[in-house]
Amino acid sequence: MTSNFGKDWKPQTALVHAGTLRSQFGETSEALYLTQGFLYDSAEAAEARFKGEEPGFIYSRYANPTVDMFEKRMCALEGAEDARATASGMAAVSAALLCSLKAGDHVVAARALFGSCRWVVETLMPRYGIETTLVDGKSLAAWEEAIRPNTKLFFLESPTNPTLEVCDIAGIGRLADGAGARLVVDNVFATPLLQKPLELGAHVVVYSATKHIDGQGRCLGGVVLSDKEWIDQNLHDYFRHTGPSLSPFNAWTLLKGLETLPLRVRQQSQSAARVADYLAEHPKIGRVIYPGRKDHPQADIVARQMTGGSTLVCFDLKGGKSSSFAFENALSIIGISNNLGDAKSLVTHPTTTTHKNLTDEARAEAGIGEGTLRLSLGLEDVEDLLKDIEQALEAA
Ligand SMILES: *Cc1c(COP(=O)(O)O)cnc(C)c1O
């Protein structure tokens, strides 16, 4: 079996070739090793593999060749030393957060988190004696004030869901370093192509591969990336013994997704920028938030830390909930869904779906109103999408 890895490859090359383990049959496409376990040539070989004296696979909860290809390709893209692929994005987030923490530790997290991430921080962690403080992630002063002697971890998402606000990853990374804490960044909304948290000063990056990495609405997956030392000392044992492993079939699907990720993210971001500009001029629209626009509330940070806007647009309909619902129901190409990053354009009304469990105050604080909609741009022709949006706005 041969492995392929070019250190100086650009992302588009790495995403087609990096990490490929080609078998003796010379297959062009990555092989799918749909197996739970592996055979050993002898009892001595089994002993040597368990002792770690001989390389090779033992059990697919620990590692699997197809999953290994996906992890290596993600490392090449992210510029990370090591990675573990997980069964979902939430398995990646919870493993990344919990693997190094114990009772008595303190975590500071940005308040604007994906709903399930917020539940892990706000509800699950305190049950195990981990103290948590939620802050306004946009304010460096808020992060600094929240630091305690036992602060071990910082956690944020940027751009945030659904309002696409941006946190200063470099600034927050410096505060984490000063406090002896590790900064974990959920980079789903930026995608691995538009923002590189590890280069900016984060210590751990997590993805829901369910979103842009699969990109075609097929399977769940996730990945945690960091330096080898941290993974060896923290994630390695946690991952093996709690079992959030990615299935080989899903890893194979995600590998094929990575091949086309740059093409899709480029096209979807271009469409998002066009749609954001169109919406900004429309009389029925209040606010438009798009990280690629000059009027984005953190446009200066976007310019420093991102290489493109995003594949999503957030906007408010002036008419509130009834207008938003009329708009959604009048759409014919764009689908109503809580998902994002898909080849199909999808729209979400966060107040009544993804963010319905937040209190009214928490939603107001996060800038989510009754008229707020989040739009994830797909791969359809942007002219068709604009026509669909235009006719739905007439109905709104
Ligand atoms: C979807 C998502 C997750 C969770 O991923 P799953 O694959 O659904 O478990 C976590 N964080 C963000 C920002 C997400 O968009």
C-alpha cells in the first residue's frame, strides 16, 4: 500500500491526491475498506501490532484505511499535524472539548454558538463539575475579563450561526496563550478554504463535515485537527475508548466531497455575494449581513482573517415572521431546511427552528429577530436563484 503526500501542494491538488492509500490493485478512486477488523499473519504479528512495534490497523473504532485517507487529506488542507474523524460534527465538538477537561476546570465560550454546542457548554459540562462562562465573542475585553486561574479552554465559532458575526481569532488566541488555555475554533461556516484558524493562533479546529465537506446532503461526519502532541496526550485515548468513530462508508463519501470542495465553495461564495448585494438594495429588506461586504459589522477583521466572504447570507425581512414565512413558502427552487453547505440552496427561519430553544432575550442578544432568515447558497445558476428570491419577495 502506498501513501501519497506532497508538502508543497496547493489546496486544490492536495484535495484530490493527499493521503491516498493505493492498494496492490492500483485503483484510481480511493478504496472503500468496509471492515470492522483486520487479520494478522501470525500470533507474533498480532502481539507486535498491539505493542505498537509494527504499524497497521487493529480495529475500525481506532482507525481504518479509508478513514485514515480522509484524516490525512484534511490535515493537508488545514496545515495540521494530526486529526481524528468522527461520526458527526457534534461528536467532533464534544470530543475536542471534553477530552482534555476534568472537574474543577473552567471554560470560556462565545455565547453565539450552534445550538447543540451551546448545550454541551452550558448544560452538560456543569453536570461534570466543569465551570463555564459565556461571553460576547466579539469583545476581546469580555474574553479577558472571564479568565480565571483554572481556565483551560476557550471555544468559539466564527462566522457565527445564523448572524455571520466574526470573532478576532488572532486576538483571542493571544489571550488564550496568556492564560495557558487552548483555543478551539468551530470553523464550519468559514470552511477550511476561507479561514485557517491554526495559522491565526487557534490550537484546535473542529468541523461538521456534514456541511460543505460532504456538500451534497448525503452523510454526517466531523473532524478534529490539532498538533500531534495534544492529540496523543488528550484525544487519542478518549477517542478510542468512547467510540465516536466515522464509518468507512461515510469517510469515503467525504473524501470524494473534498475533491470538489474548492470548486463548490468558490461558486457558492460568488452566488452568496451576488445575492447579498441584491438583497441590500431591496425595499422589503432591513439588514443584510455578509462577511464579504464593506458594511459587515466586523469588516476589518474579515479582511484580516478570511480570504472570502462565505457561502451564507443572513438578512431581515422588515415584515417580521409573517413576511418571512410568506417568503419561504413562495420559494420554488430554494428549499426550507435547517441544513447548510449543500449543493441545493436552503433557507432557514432560525427563531422558529434552529434557535427556538433560546430565550427571547438570548435571541435578541444574538441579533436574531422574527424576520431574520439564513440563506445557504447552493450550486444552482445564480440568475435562477435571484429570480426565485425576487418573486418570493413580491409575495412577502
Ligand atoms: C452543523 C453544525 C454542527 C454540528 O454538526 P453535525 O454534523 O450536525 O453533528 C456544529 N457546529 C456548527 C457551526 C454547525 O453548523
